[in-house]
Amino acid sequence: MFRRVCFNLHMHKYFDRFIMLLIFLSSLKLATDTYMKDVAEDSLIMTISNFSDSSFTWLFFFECVIKILALGFVMDGGSYLRDSWSQLDFFIVFTSMIDLGLGDIDLPFIKILRLLRALRPLRVVSHSKSLRLIVSALFSSGGAIANVSVVVLVVWLMFAIFGINTYAGKFFYCSQDPYFYHL
């Protein structure tokens, strides 16, 4: 019964729109964090920023839990962690929860976890099927793009060698340089 409720909630269009709004607001919050480097930690702005960050983390955690309850965790065929984009979502949520739990400890490892919050805007890709298709096509065409780049570089190299052999010393650009005459 509870799994069916979670599945219906997961499939509802307003749930997806709410998550997209959260991703947008979280990205906006991350963008404003870069301008708050010089603000004191006990100021009202930093308090609101920290509260909003923890709120986003908990809301994304609840989204993850609802999806896990609706789809299953790993074992089923269409479960949550069978999709690579959901694995990215889970990684972002998991590291955010660790950062939230260890937020008072000042270790370099924890600062790296805070940097991983910058991956939150990537969650837009996992919620949009058309963006998934575009990113998948971009990654799958990487090898072909590398092959074409090698061919283009070889053609540029041939024209560069031709240009150096044809026009070397003919423009007299460096004729004022005394080193030029010793060549």
C-alpha cells in the first residue's frame, strides 16, 4: 500500500515539477554562495544560506527515499540504482547528507564534499528525458569527435609545414633583429 502511494507520487507531474523547482532554487543558491565569501558566519544572510542548504539537502533526500520506495533500491529490473542518472543523483544526495552530518567538523575531506554540491545542477539532466538523450549522444560520439580532431590536426600540420617552407623569411618581419642575420 505504502509502496503504491510512493509510486503514484513519484509518477505525478507536480512532483517532478516541484523537484525541478528545487533544483533551480538550489542552483541559484549555489550561485549566490560565491558572492558570500566575505560575509561573517554569524550574519543573518549566512544563517539563511545554511538553513536553505540543509533544507534542500533534506528535500532531495526525501525525493531519493520516495524513489527508492517506489522503484526498489537495486535488485529489481527497473529499480532506482539501475539507471546511471539515478546513481548520479544518489551520489550527490549521499555526499550532501554526509556533509550535512559532518558540517561542524573542519577537515579537508569535508571541504571536498562541500564542493560536490556543485554537481546539483546536473540533476536537471536526470529529470529531463530530452537532455538525457542529448548528453548520451554527446558521450557516445566522443570517439568519433576525437578521430575527426586528429584528421583536422594533421591537415593543419601539413598546411603549417607548407606555409613555413613557402614563406619563411619573405615577409621581413624580423629583419631588424640582429639574430635574424646569423641564421
